[in-house]
Amino acid sequence: MEKSVQNLKEAFAGESQANRKYLAFAEKAEREGFPQVARLFRAAAEAETVHALNHLRALKAIQSTPENLKEAVSGETAEFLEMYPHMIASAQAEGHKDAERTFNFANEVEKVHARLFQKALENLTNKELVDIFVCPVCGYTVEGEAPDKCPICNAVKKLFKRIE
Ligand code: FE2
Ligand code: FE2
Ligand code: FE2
């Protein structure tokens, strides 16, 4: 059983990556004037999501919302405490500017995510619906209203995407 659990985790990671990659490829195909190829990439991306979610369910990794929020807080926290600081240091040491920039964006935003998830956990009985906006450049996530300028990457307010 242990081998299969490990395999499910690996397959979940791979299928999740394929989903995002194919969506990026679809956008590119659309821009390059290949709408049928774009459609094929979107179809495969959809199917990879089905596979990823099937693997996740087989792992019994989707629990109750309070448990899922706790899991999210600990995942985000590990990313900004451990994972990204090390990756940023390596990127600096190697002079990989693009890696440093993207790791920095993610590192700063994961701190915000951890805080938002923690707050949601503490306010679970509050059923009020509040707007949430995401910066399309760095992923900065904010409740209420989009800022005039993104505090992490300086993107302007009108670029922010409101999440349904
Ligand atoms: Fe697949
Ligand atoms: Fe995050
Ligand atoms: Fe941003």
C-alpha cells in the first residue's frame, strides 16, 4: 500500500503540472493562430484535472473544510519559511534573476495566503461574502478591494482579477 500512496502523490503532482502547462500551451497556440490545437490542449488539460482529482480522492486527501484550512496554513507556511527562502538564496548565488523574481513573488504571497487561511479558519461561522482580488503578475491576494498598486509587484489596480 505504501508504494501506491507514494505513486498517487507523484502522479497527482505530475497531472497537476500537466494541467497548468497545457493551459499555458493553449493560450500560446491561440495567440499563434492555432485555435484547434489550443482546443486540444484545453481538452487534455481538463482530462489531466480529472486524473489529478481522482488521484487526490484515492489518497483521501480532501477532508472537512476546517481540516483543509489547517492543511493550507501549514503548506503555505512551509513554503515561505523553508522552501522559498532556500530557493531564493540559490537563485541569488547562481545569478538566476528570473528564478529569484518568481520565487520572491511567490514567497511574499504565500505569507498573505497563510494569514488569509488562518483568518478564515478562525471566522468559519461568519457567512458574510467579501470580494477577493488576485494580482495577475505576482499572485498577491487581497480581500475587499484591489489596491491602487500591488504592494508586491506594483501592478495597477485595473489589472487585478476579481474571483467568483
Ligand atoms: Fe493524465
Ligand atoms: Fe499560496
Ligand atoms: Fe502583484
